[in-house]
Amino acid sequence: MSEERSSEHGKNQLSFKDRPIKILLAKPGIDGHDRGILVLAKAFRDAGMEVIYAGLLPTPEQVVETAINEDVDVVALSLLNGAHMTVFKKVADLMKERGVNDIAIVGGGTIPDADKPKLEKLGISGNYGPGTPISVIIDHVTKRAMEARKLKESGQ
Amino acid sequence: MSSNTNFYSKKLDEIRDQTPRTNSEYDSWRKRTLQEWNQKTGYRDREYINSSGIELKEVYTPEDIPQDTESRLLGMPGEYPFTRGVYPNMYRGKLWTMRMFSGFGTPEDTNRRLKYLIQHGESGLSIAFDMPTLYGFDCDNPRSDGEIGKCGVNVTSLKDMEVIFRGIDLSKVSTSMTINAPAAILTAMYIAVGKKKKIPISDLAGTVQADILKEYIAQKEWIYPPEAHLRLIRDMMTYCTENMPKWNYISISGYHIREAGSSAVQELAFTLADGFYYVDMGIKAGLDVDEFAPRLSFFFNSSINFFEEIAKMRAARRIWATVLKEKFGAKKPRTLLLRFHTQTSGYTLTWQQPLNNIIRTTIEAMAAVLGGTQSLHTNSYDEAWALPSEEAVKIALRTQQIIAEETGVPDVIDPLGGSYYVEWLTNRMEEEAYRYFDEIERMGGILDAVKAGYIQKEIAATSYRRQIRLEEGKEIMVGVNKYTEKEDQPINILKISKAAQKQQLERIRNVKKTRDQLKVDRALQELEDAMRKDDVNTMPFILKAVEAYATIEEISNVGRKVFGTWKEPVIV
């Protein structure tokens, strides 16, 4: 691989479209339930994505800051403490405030069906609960990442 | 110092030496009868392993267990090594305590729920706290926005605890509080509430979880670095040993380790390793092991693999008795007893077809009773969705009552004792646990293993493997990856309104307006001075601050200033 890279300078980098999906995983509330997010971190990595895990207890501000600095395609938020309507919304609001529209936001955790349309309206999609097959989540993240890429391309 | 052998590696060798190597009866039966039958009639070709990765045979025989099993490994109930139970009469003496974990919304909501449970025959209170409380944040901290009362009750100051226990006679109940990082603060608040009710501190009965090691391992609710928390726990241990004979100050918890994704044997091994650490700490603090170790109790998960859970609980009792006696030199029989609370597994509850969860909980509860638990919480069927509704909690409590009163299961002690399979599995679980103890010892002990992220990585790896097995259909969850149905959310769930937050904010505003600020400031300054001196017990200072109505965050901030905070090692 390294030989290939050095053979033709400039062409060694993957084109924008072929670059692996870059995803930030975060639990932006006061919540230590990290079983699901750790499983997904590994699963996304095994699926070839570039994964950044924000660790525990980041504030919504820190999540948005990291997402922008790292220029990720997707931010995946997880909460199992019932605070998603407040905290996920804060992340979405801050993104909007910062004028970011080319980073997709997806959610997951213990989210009642009644809350899902409200989150969708804020641009937070997925909102998968326990028991969701990983493949479903990966497909959704990939779809949202591609949409974000398109916006990124059109913005360039 | 020889690093190749330690207490645990020697025990491991001992166990291996005593394990039968051959099983001629089984081998000849396979050749004689089984193989032909399988060929003729077919068989379900799959892996037969349990959550701990232990491979299972079709059947077990006397040759699978050591010949002196009865005399050496079992003993009689209430006798060393306590494999069959910690008490001579077990449930004929007293049924297990039916302890339903509850707590949500405002202190008023929780007070009502506790009274409801007492009225329906519950014999011990158990309180859940919300996330801000567990992490030492006040309700008016911006970070707490949206979290108030969501996962338990919110406690910001002593005022809230006074409301939770309003009209409840603290001399008649025992109270278990699931609180860890701020355990000393909540214990102090409980003492203060008792004082106001004129109940002598020595009459207060209950348990705080306070097992901080498993926080770094699994539940991830800490405030300071591990050493700081351990020091505060040491202070609480010393204080309670002197003043509160009925207070169990550490509930060493495997529950969360399991929920975080560990196997049964990992739960067993990591939990007991944590326990050994606390015993060692108490001895180093100058306490007599026979004085304080009897106050340590345990908290296990009962998951869905029935016999594996029972074997785990039996092995736990034997390991604890053996290690306390042989390694820590405990002399009194009471010191050797591993008494434990059990909760059925939240992880096994499914979001899909939630009524099936009643069945899962029943099976898990049955395993806990057969495993000899001292108290039990049964989960409610709606808990994959939200905090349980009153109706769901009642069914969960009734599940225990049916097992206790109708099935005859509690009538005979350790009814599975002597089952070749259960005895073999108990021995295997024990062996695997010692393998982990040995490994942890070689890493410098559990604290170093946790700080290095080793334990967390072991759990994450098991959890991921299990998820992949589910995805591949090698493991089944009914309604999730087999027998699925398309359905809408079919049950009513408990909603916590934002009113709880509003009410809490109002209360803390009032508390701050009416309290004597000078008294608060002085108490916090004295606490800081105490925290800075390792040989001073912080407990009386925390009590003083609490009684001055200093808030949980104000008190925690003193520690944050003195000890700093903590960022966990990289797990993934």
C-alpha cells in the first residue's frame, strides 16, 4: 500500500467520494450507559468507517466543536437517560447556529416512538432503540453520510 | 518477590489438580448409544456454549465432579464453604427481601411510590437517583437541564431527602440507596434525616452501593480520580464501623458489570476482585477484618441462562469464604458469608413484544432464588422503554410473591445441589474466576487493571462478540432476531414531565435563600481542610455541610478542587 502511495504523488489520496465515512460518536448528556455506543464504535470501524469517540460526558458545545474541527460526515448521539429531547436538540441547535448544514446528525438510545417525529423535524434521524440490527444502523448512517457529502461537495 | 505464583495462582493449580480428567462412562455412552441415535434421528447442529464461553456436554455424570465434592466443596447450609447457602435454614427462616428499586421525578413522587410499595407488602426500600445526583451536579446546573428526575429521584440538598422520607418510619424500614460517587454525601443526608426524626444513628439500617471500582469498570459514574473516591470510601467505612452497626456501606456490584456487556464469569471475577480490594483497604486502614468485612454485601445480576446464573452464585459464595479465610485471615464464620442482592437483567428485556419480558424476569428471578439470594428486585416488563409504570411494577413484585408463596421452590435449601451439571458448572465458574484473579494480580491488582483499561476492554470485547452472535443468529432473542412481528409501541409508559425540573429548581432557590450562608461557607472550608489531610476522616465534615444545607454540587466541588476530575482510558 505504501508503495502505491509513493508512486504517483498527488494521486495517492483517495478521492473525496471514496474516503471512508468519518463519524463522531458522542453521549452529550450526563449518562454513563455506554454499552451500545462502544459496540457501535467497533461495528462502524469494522465497516470501514473512521470513528471518533468523544468519551463520556462531553457537553453539546464540545460535541459540535469536535464535529466541526474534525470535519466529520456524521455525528451519532446516544442517550439512555431520557434526556434526548433536551440534549439532542441542543446539539442540533448549536449546529444550526454555527451555520453547519453538511454534517448529518443521527440518534439512538431509549427513545419513545412519540419523540421520534419531533427529533426528525430537528434533523436528527435514525433514533434506533435497543435490539436494532447493526446492519440497519450502518445502512442508515451510510445514507446520511452520502447526503452530507453531497452538500459538502456543492458547498465547495 | 516471585511474580509467577500468588495466592490465586496457587488456588487455580489446586482446583485444576482436583478436576477429574477422564470420563469413561460418558465416552462409552457416546460410542454405545448417542452417536448412532444422532445419525439415525438427526440433531440440532449448533454450538452449545454459555455466556462465559464454557462449552457444554450433552449430559453430566458423577465422573465430572471430584469424588469429595460433598465434604470439601459443598458442606451443609450455613457451614463452610457456604456453597449451599449462607444460613442454616435459608428461606424457611426468612424469605428473601423483596426490594423494588424505585425513584423518579421529584422527591414527592418518590415518597408516594415508596409508600405505595410499603402498602403492597414490600419489605425494604430501594432508591434510584437521577443522573445529576449520581454525578454530583445540582438541579440548577445547566448540564442538568432535561435530566431532572429522569432516571431516578433528584436530590440537590437535604431538603429533598426530608421529603422523600416524609411519613416513613426509618426505625422500621431498611433503605438501600443506589448511589456511588456521592455515597458519603447521601449517607450523611440519611443520618441527618434520621436525626430530625429523633432516631438514634445506631438504629439506621440500610445499604449504600458505594462501589466505586465498578463505576470505573462499568457504570461510569464518577466525580474524582479513583484514589480520591477510594479514600472517601475508606473514611465512610471507618465512620460507619464505629457508629452505624446496621449500615452496609459497600454493596459490591456485579450487576452493572454484567449490564455493560460482560459474561457471567467476568461478572463473578471482576466483582469479587473489587471485593478483595475493599477488604485489603479496610485492613490497611487498621480495621479488623472480622469487624468490617461482615458489612460488605454483594449485588449480582440474574440473567437468562438459568443454570449458569445459579452456578455463578454458588461459586461466588465458595470463593468469598475461601479467600477471606485463607488469604485475609478472617476467623469469625459471619465474616465468610457472601450475602447478596439480585436484580434480574435489564439487558435481556426487549423493546419488541414487551409482555414477553414478564416471562424472562420470572425465569431470572427463579434462578436468583435457586442461587440463594438474600434480596431480589424483579424488573418490570416496560423497562426497555422507560421507567416502569405502577402497573408494571406491581406485576414484577407479584412475580416474586408467586415464586415465594405458590411454587414450593423456597421450601428446600439449594435444591440443585448435587446435580452433576450444576456442580460441574459451579466448579468451572470458580476455576475461570481464579484465572482472572491470577491475571489481575499479575497486572498489579484490580486498581491498576482498571486504570489501564484492561477490565473495560475485556467487557467491551465480550459485549461486541455477543452482538455479532446475535446478528449472525447464533444467539436468539425472541421477538428481536427470531419470531419477530411488525408492531407499534403497544404499552403505556411512564412520562416524567418537565414540571419535576421546575419544582426542583424552585425548591433549591428557597433553600439557598433561607439557609445560613456563613454556616455553609464555614462547613465547606472545614471539609476542604479535612480532604487535604489524608489521615483526617472526612465523614463528620460532610455531615456538617449537609446539615447546613450545602448542596450536593457544592460539597462535590470541594472534592473537585482538592482531588481534580477523571478522564477514562481509551477503551475503543
